[in-house]
Amino acid sequence: MNIQQYKMSGRPICLRVTRACNAKCSFCLAPPDNLLIPVDQIFARLTAIRKLGFRNVDLCGGEPTIRNDLNQIIDKCIELKMIPSITTNGIHIPDSLLVSLAKTKIVKVSIHGGKDAHDKIVGVPGSWLKLSANIDKMLKAGINICVQTVVHADCSNDLDDVVKFCLEKGITLLRLAPFVPRGEGKNVKEQMTLSAEERKALITRSRESIEKEKLNTRWLNFSSPMFVIETSGDLMLEGADEENDICIGNILDLVK
């Protein structure tokens, strides 16, 4: 798939604004790389994305909200007439960020079960309570929220708790992301990979029970290659298997 074909698909480019994170998820797709990206480099990458003709950009990480200048990055997207979205674990949402988050298309919050199950997966005690309070705060501020959860082997009860959470909060958008063995996920591949039977059963269940609850539910296809600008500035075509990633080139070099 080339840039033009990807652009025609309408899918966003994922821009990693950091790989640093305040969580320790056992299946982390993008483990820390210790690179600190100055905000002017982020601005330059956004400008290059726009010059290539893209408008939709997902500001991802790591954890984007740990950047104190995330509001400036969002404002730069708006200045470039881009449509930003954010993927976050929801642990750290300062009040000073709410106005900027309200300018985004959507804030995707990762939740992986009820309180105990979520905290165990994320590796941070108290993370569920923090994200729950922060979701309340964002909803009150009129921010469009989607819940995103990783679907893995033996997650049936966890999925029930995620659905319950959405219904209690009045969140109508739920995205299910099947586990892929990238990054730290390679270390838990045997425990978390869905079998064909488990995947089929969960898809059937989501159609029969989750949609019954009036949730707008969609399965994400992380095995379908997507464009990701890594912290190095390289534009990568990434799929479920890192060994098959393709480097297109540095994003700044592509617009010279």
C-alpha cells in the first residue's frame, strides 16, 4: 500500500508524540524508547503530514497526555486545518487540557475491564478510579469519548464490565481491538492470543448482546497495515507483526 492508496482509504495517520507512558500494560504495542521529541519537531511532522494531503491524525503514544505541551500540539493541528483525535489511558487529564480536548474529533480511552482487572493489566494501582473520574470530567466538558478495549483470550468477564461501564457513563461508542503480539505483546502471545473459535464467539456475542444495549460497536483490525510516524520521524507501514513493518522514509524527507 502506498501513501496515495492509504490517503484514499480515509484512515488517520498515527503520530507518536511520545513513547513515554505512565502505565505498564502487559501487551504494550509501543514500549518506551527514551526519545524526547521537542515540540517544534512535532509541529514540523504535522506540517509534513498536511503537505502530503492528510487531514486526519491520531495523536498517540506511549501516553500523549503526559506531554505538558499537548494543548499546543492540538492547536497546531487546528491551525493546519487537520482533524485530530487522541488515544489515551485516561490516567492523567489535567483541567488545563479540557478546552483543547474539546477541539478534537474524539478522545479514545483505553479500558480493559472492571477496576481490579483493569488495574492488573495496566500495571498501575488506582488507574481505573482515575480514568473513571477523568471520563466524568471530560463528559461534563462536552468532549466526545470512545471506549477502546483490547480483546484477548479469556476476556469474557472483562468485556462484560467494559460494557457495563459504558452504559453507566452514557458512552455510546465502543471499539474492540483484538490482541496483536507487537512490542511487549510478544511476551504474552501464548496467554493472550485469541483462537479462531474464541474470536468467532466474541464477535457473535458482541453482535447479539453488546449491540442490544444500543452501543455503537466496531471491531478494529490492527492486523490491517496502518501508517504510523514513529518517534524517530520515520513513516512506517505497521501491521500485527513487527517483522513485516515497512519503512517508507522519514516524514520530513518525503515532502522536500
